[in-house]
Amino acid sequence: MSETIVYGFPRSTFVNIVRLVLTHKDVAYRFEDLEPVMGRSEHLALHPFNRVPIFGTATSPFMRRAPSSATSTRCSRALG
């Protein structure tokens, strides 16, 4: 299985929720800080709508972005 990568910036509540859940579930991941390139071509290549967090693997980034209420609900369910 390919390494899981979380793209985002450390001050993002959404990114921190994702990281918290992954850590709680003992899912190994690598964090890539996008703050220096937010809105630039490097970020837009990963997510054309300029959003975070973005999940990916070493070979294939794929975007995921949920509204805050959906993120909270998913985290509540995951954490029991």
C-alpha cells in the first residue's frame, strides 16, 4: 500500500481534524505543508479550487474537502 499523504497547512482546523483522526486510528501518514504555496500552481495542481485538506498517495493525489459540519460528524463517529 502506498504511503498516505495529507496536504494542508498547520493552522487549518480541517487539516488538524483529519490529522487527529488519522493519528487516533493509527494510520501512518506524511504531512506536506502547503502554506508557502497556497493559491499558486503547485497547490492548484493538487486541488483546482484552492482548498485543504487534500489526501493523496505518493503516486496519486486526490482531493477531499468536506464542510465543517460533515467533518465534525465524521470525526465524532470515528472517535466513538
